[in-house]
Amino acid sequence: MNIHLIDIHGDIEQLPIRKGFGKGLLEAGKRDVNVVAACADLTDSTQMSLFKAEFPDRFVEIGVAEQNLVTVGSGLAAMGKIPFVSSYAAFSPGRNWEQIRTTICLNDRPVKVVGSHAGVSVGPDGATHQMLEDIALMRVLPNMVVIAPGDAVEAEKATLAMATDNRPTYLRLAREATPVITTADTPFKIGDAYVFKPGNDVTLITTGTMTYQALLAADLLQKDGISAEVIHVPTIKPLDAKTILASVRKTGAVVTAEEGQIIGGLGGAIAELLAEECPTPMKRIGMLDRFGESGAPNELLEHFGLDAKHIRLAAHSVTDRK
Amino acid sequence: MTKQTLTIEQLELKANDIREDIIKMLEHAGSGHSAGPLGLADIFTALYFDVMNHDPKNVEWEERDIMLLSNGHCVPVRYATMAHAGYFPIKELLTLRQFGSRLQGHPERTRLPGLENTSGPLGCGLSQAAGMSLAMRMNDQHNRWIYVVMGDGELNEGNIWEGAMLAGKEKLGNIIGIIDRNNIQIDGPTEQVMPLEDLKGKWEAFGWHVLEINGNDIEAIIDACAMGRAIHDKPVMIIAHTIPGKGVDFMENDFHWHGMPPNREQAKKALHELRTLGGKIRGEHE
């Protein structure tokens, strides 16, 4: 199947992924009166401001209180609402994990936890605000769906899909402008992974902001004589094992890349899957069990090896091990 | 649904029956909390048999009042009261804490119809009530009440005060909180572990209307809830002074009974006391 994508070699628009969420939430609110929103004093940053302006009576300002944010969300959902609750990922789900576990996941209420400003690309704010453990924290929770869109257009689709899905969900957003690689015609379904570029020698499996880097890496690898298949995994849980295993059985080598800890994140999820179903030479690109620091976003991504260059090197290393 | 109307005397006898079942459940389970559930029996009896609009045969009834138990470890009193109110057979109470039971050690909403929340980790009930109240306001539902039962030790949790701030700010007038002020928590008396006083002043400062009552006086509980419902412009907190272990002489006011069940001998002694209403009448099973 050919997936409709923007040509990454041409002029490419850059938009923060969180902008797509803001647009999607506004649209979801127009489609369903039960869609409501709550925020912990970061309404502009998380882009909930669009929803708030249109539906002030369906928006709750929680103040700087992330434990309250998600437990209020649980109460809203109990009365039939579809609550989206947002803050920075470092605070929610960073600070309120147990409340999410008990009052949302175990209690089975379809609260949509939205964590913005995830990853080192938050930049100058430094390590405290660069959330790297959110995927791992949310992925271990039974009943929880985990989504990390690759660009603003996909984030909009993900938000709309979440609004009609009855499961608790975590949505991971990034702060900085990210190249828009998908279009209105690119498919998105919760739980599906997509082959963004077919190839035969190595599978690059990525989520969130790193998918664009993987597409760039695939180009570089082409010049090296290596045919890379790029699989974009916007839904980290439930994982689309079928699409991933089909690719890995074909290529026999895997690189994962994400803007988060390799322990417990996408890399962890793929390693678990492959260790049981299809042991394969593999490298994980991500934060190597350490915190970030202040700096310009691109400077940090390069410093921590979260770019096309490092994906390319990892791909060579795994194909050599085949 | 039409409420059953019981006299205060009948309600007191009902509370006594519920206490007997709490002792039997805990002894049979071999683990669980004794003091809190016994102390709360009058409050739960008042809520389920007088105060709340609810229908045990239609647990999803959209007009029902909501009761959130925030301190989930006191759930034996909720289970016993629900069984007596007709939510499920009384004999099922003896499955408490057993494998496969709907009566989990701490309450799980998805397992037992009629529970409104899953709780155990402390401090979440008030915030969930705030979310529910906000949703009711958005839905133009103005005749539903949300009762939240909390422990006093639980008030150590920051989450409680986050919820208190929000309910005060939003003037969530259909929330009636009830603090089980029994002055004990696991490590000892509350005022030694982490002082709560001035408790009334704290809630008032957060924008709540505060009532203080004897939480083992069923008539006082019913009256306070009625007064709470009459106050629309503020959430209401009832500080209910209760005796932990109430009704069982050797458990009363002893913090060691917070998290302990009675053994067979102790249960026998407790049941004797409850069945004789503290020696006032002759027990049936002597």
C-alpha cells in the first residue's frame, strides 16, 4: 500500500505538534458536546486555548495542580464526559502517575491525558522540563493507550480519533516546530503502524518527532547501498505487532528511534516483542539512561544522537551483524 | 424511587446489624480494617437508608445521588450497608477479600455494580466529586447530590487540598463531604502523626461551609446532610466526630485496631456485645 506523504526533499512546512492537538480538540468539541477540557495553568502552551475560547463552559481551569487535574478528569468521565486534560508531560503524567493508575486505568474511565513539551527538544528549559520517561510510565498501565504523533497533521487526527474511542489514552506532544510529513490523506487509526517507506535490508521503527529523522536516514542509507524500510508507530500501545513483525522478518535488522528513554519506551516495546516473536539484531536510538540539559533544540538532538546521522550509523551496525 | 422511611430507632438497629456483619466479614477474611468501618456504620446507614436518592435495582439510574468512598480501606462498611440495602445478597459479604470475589479488599468499581469509584490510594475522592459536579453543572442537572466520605488521616494528602481549592473556587454546592474525624491513623493519633487542627478553620479558608456533628448520632447525620443540601452557594464539609471501633468496647478509641481484623475469639466477644446492644438486652444466640 502506498501511503500519501509530503516529499521530504522539497520545501517542508514546520509546525509544532501541539498545534495539531489544539486544532483537533476544537473540532472534536464541535462534533460532540460531551468533549470537555481541563488544564493546569498552561492553556496557551498546550494549545487548549482554542477550545477554551470556543467553549468556555466546557473548560475547567485547574490551576497548578496536576494530581487534581487527572482525578477531576476521572470524575468528569464518570458522568459521561470525554475529558481531555493537559499539562506539560513532565508534570502530567510525570507527577500524577498513581492517580492515573487508580482513578483512570483501574477505574476504567476514558480520560485523555495530554502531555505537551515531551522530549529533549523542549530545549533551554533544561532537564526538569524535558520529559523522557512518559512513554514508559504510561505503557506499563493496563487499559492505557499510548499515542505519540509524528507531526501536527497526525496529532489533529489522533485527537479526533481519541474523542470517539472509549479507552483511557495518553497523547504525547512536542513543543518545537516539527516538519509536517503527513497530509489529510495519510491514514491514521489508533493501534496501526504505517510503512512510510518500503525497503529490504533494515527496518527503522520510530515514533513522534523521530520519524522525519528516520526518513532522512533512509535517504542517506540509500546512498550507502542499504535499503531501509521506515515504519512509523504513532500508537505505541497497543503495538501493531503484525506490521512490525512482517517487516522485521523480511529485513532481519532493526533500529528504533524515539525522543525519550530507550528503557521502557518504544525501543523497549519493540525489544520485548522481537525477543519473544522474532529475535533480531537491533539497536535503540534514544536517551541512554540519562537526563537532558539546557541548549538549543537542534544542538541537543545532535548531542544526544537523536538524528538521521545516528540512525544511519546504527543501521550500519545492525546490518553488519546480520 | 421512593425512599424507605425508617425511624431513628430502626436505623440504629440497622447500624447495629451492619456492625455485626462487619465483624463477621473481617474475622472470616482474616485481614482488613476494623476501627474505621465500625465507626462509620451510623453514617453509612443514614446515607443509604435515609439521605440518598438511590435504587439498588437500578444502579445506573441517571438521577441517583452519588456516594464516593475516598478512603477505600473502610469499604467493609460500604459492602455491608449495600448488602442490607438490597444491592446484593448478605451472604456474599463473607467472600470479602477472597479470590474471585466482587468484594475486593479495596473497592473496584468495575467489579461490583453500585460502587461509584475505585479507591484505596488516599486523597482522590474529593477531586473526583469535583469533576462529577462540574459535569452535572454542564448537563444542567441541579438536583443530584454527591456525598464524599473521607478519613481524617487521609487529609494528609495534598490531592485533598487541591480538590478543596477547586470545589471552593467553583462553588460546587452539590458536594457534601463527610470527614470521619476519629483522630486515629496507622502510626497513631492524628494530632501526633500530622496535626490537622484547626480543621474547621482550614476548610472555611478554602471556601467551604463547615458543620460539626457527632458522627455516631444518626439523627444528627441526617439533619446535617439536610442542612448541607440547603446550602447552594458553597460546598459543605461535615466534620463527623466518630468513635473508631464504635460498638465494640475493646476496639473503641484504640488505634491498633485501625488496620487489624478480629480473631475468632475477639469476634465472638464483639458479636456478643453488639447482639446484646452493649449488655442492654439478652442476645439471641447465647
